Amino acid sequence: MAGQGAERADAARNRRAVLEATERLLAEGGGDHVSLDRVAALAGVGKGTVFRRFGSRAGLLQALLEERSAALRRAVSEGPPPLGPGAPARERLLAFLDGLGAIAEGNAVLLAAHEQACAEDKFADPSYRFWQGHLRALLAEARPDLDADFLAHAVLAVFDGELVRAVTREGGPRHFTRSVQRMALALCERP
Amino acid sequence: MAGQGAERADAARNRRAVLEATERLLAEGGGDHVSLDRVAALAGVGKGTVFRRFGSRAGLLQALLEERSAALRRAVSEGPPPLGPGAPARERLLAFLDGLGAIAEGNAVLLAAHEQACAEDKFADPSYRFWQGHLRALLAEARPDLDADFLAHAVLAVFDGELVRAVTREGGPRHFTRSVQRMALALCERP
DNA sequence: TCCGGAAACGGACCGCCGGTCCGCTATGGC
DNA sequence: GCCATAGCGGACCGGCGGTCCGTTTCCGGA
């Protein structure tokens, strides 16, 4: 959109249509209900278009997820505290988990589908690497005596689509997020 | 085998052959290399046999995993301390994580394939429910002030096949297990 | 030892999936 | 208005998980 310089009008239109069709299908059925044939049909485009635009099923879901999390990413790296730089690590950590938890709760099905589609190379996903790096830095600051790299992976592992769904179903809207925050706090408290 | 009363000799032979073929395929390629056609061919049986025996791809992998973890399950519920009942919660927790970590490290590919195949209903898996229940009880005893149920899910979420592989690859044989133990300890320590 | 019914077998078959390919079409600078 | 070309679409592919049913194998009772 801004300054890309080279995307034809029909291409942009189709991109939007495909993304919207995908989220519609995700909403109305489980993650495995989203086949690329169906997406293409619902979007009113050919299957080839979907693949040229997004490369693969994993790429499509990744793009959708990226769209959902771009704002948080920006806020974390250059927004005002406590999300952005400037606040103490503990406050930034809680604010970050609040934001990430909101995304996860609002997109649990998408999250589950994405995990399934990525499988192998989920650690290569730039979005994952960003969250992991951010968490690692905050944890390292709060608890320099622990293995922040591993803990960052561990905290992100909790953001499992199915787990989010299960916890949210039986605990209410923000229960998952609050639980993750409490866990992170427990990890940060020194004995 | 013991006291089941009703399994024909050929059925038992085929069951073993299928399980062995599955682990052979898992060892020699990624989890998605294990197609049921291939398993059947390598085991020298028909595809129908695999499905009658195990119900589905998920069932096959679950059976294999169950086989690998039966001993730990038994040791935890009726073995001697510190794994079995009798030791303080902290020691039982560390011993349990040591055992589960060993299984995870030795079967990371199987673990990843199983996660992929189960997807939806992984919380219904009796094995998962057992581990979760055990962890919950130990955590509740060590930290009654925290949400043990959620923490048990969170700790198990770390046992992700791909994460185990990645951590083991770059950290050496028992690095994953030690890291999980340290994390659990950090959670148990009161501020 | 033989026999009959039941249990187990095996592989052709099904629908569908993710992904590729190439002849056709719409776009937009000139 | 023209034309190079980026973009399109859907037939096509190999392979997957799962089903089905005619055939083979087992084994307890006579």
C-alpha cells in the first residue's frame, strides 16, 4: 500500500479478497476447514492466484497473522511506554503479554491452523523471532541469573492455539492472558 | 498380551511389525515422511490392517508414544520415591521432569508428528491427561497460591517436538531437560 | 484330525488436499 | 489506442488419510 510502488490494482483487490475469504472460513469452521480450493472459490479467484500471492498455505496464514500483529510489533519497538522502550522490564513484560494475549485470544483458530501449517520451520518465522527476541531481552533484564533464551521460547510455547481455546472457553475472555502474566511474574520474582 | 484373552497370533505379529515399521520410518526421515501407505508396505501388511489396529494416523503415533512412556507412568503412580509417592513435591517434580524430558529428547520426531496428527483433541489424550494431572497435583502442593491447573498445561506446552529438537541440537543431550527443570524450580521458589 | 464360523487380512478404491503450469486476459505507461 | 507484460485461473498432478469387501487365516469344538 504505502510506497511499494509496484502492485497492480487487480492484484491488490485480489489480495484483500483472499485474506477476507480466509478469515471468513476460519470463523465458520475449524482450521482444517480452510482448504486453498475453498479460499480461492470464496474469494472468487483462481487457485493459482492464491499461491502466487502467498506461496503456500503456511504463507497465507502467516500473512493473516502478520496483519493482526503488525500494530503490536510497532508499538513494542517504537511506541510509548509501557509497551515501548522506557519502562522497567517488568512493566514492559506485562504490557507485552497483555497485547500478545489479546491477539491470541482473538485469533485462536488462526493460531492453531498456523502452527499446524508451519510445523518444521516455525522458529524461522520472522514474527516468532521478533517476539522471542523481545521476550528474551526483557527476561534477561528481569532475571539475569536464568536462561532467558530458553524461557522466552517456553513462554511463547504457551501461546498454543488449542490451549488458548481451551483456557478461554472455560475461563472467560481474559483468563488466558491473566494466567500467562501471572506465570511470567512468578518467573521474575526472586526467591 | 497378559490376560487380554482375545488377540489372534497373526494380529499380534502384525501389530508389532507395524509399530516397528513406524519407528524405522520416523528414524530415517521427518515426521511427514511417515505415510500410512509406507508404514504398511514396510511392515509387509495391507493398509487396512494398520487402520483396523490403530484407527487412524493419530492413533498409531499415540500407541507408539504410549509404549515409550508406559514405564514412566507406572513408576510415577506406584514406583519408589522420588518418582513415586512419598517424596516431597519438589523432588518428585524434578524426578518426573527428568523422566519426561528423557522421553521427549529420545523421541522428539515422534512427538512432533503426534502433535501434528492430534491437533484438535490433544487434551483428550489419556496420556496427556495423566501427565497434566500429575503435574497439577505436584505444583499445587509446592505453590498453593498459584493456578496449578494452568501451570501444568504451560509446563507441558514446553514439550513441543520442534522445540525439543532445536534446544537439543544446539545445547547437547540433556540441555532441554535441565532447562525445564530450572524453569520449574523458578516457578516453585517463593519470592 | 478335520471342519466351520468368525476374525483378520490386503489392496483397489475414494474424495480431497497442497502445489504446479501454461495459455489467456486485464492493466496501465507510452 | 497499442502493446509489453504482470497477473490470472482452473485443469492437472502425485500423494495423502481413510473405507470397503471378497479372500485368507486362525483356532476351538466335535
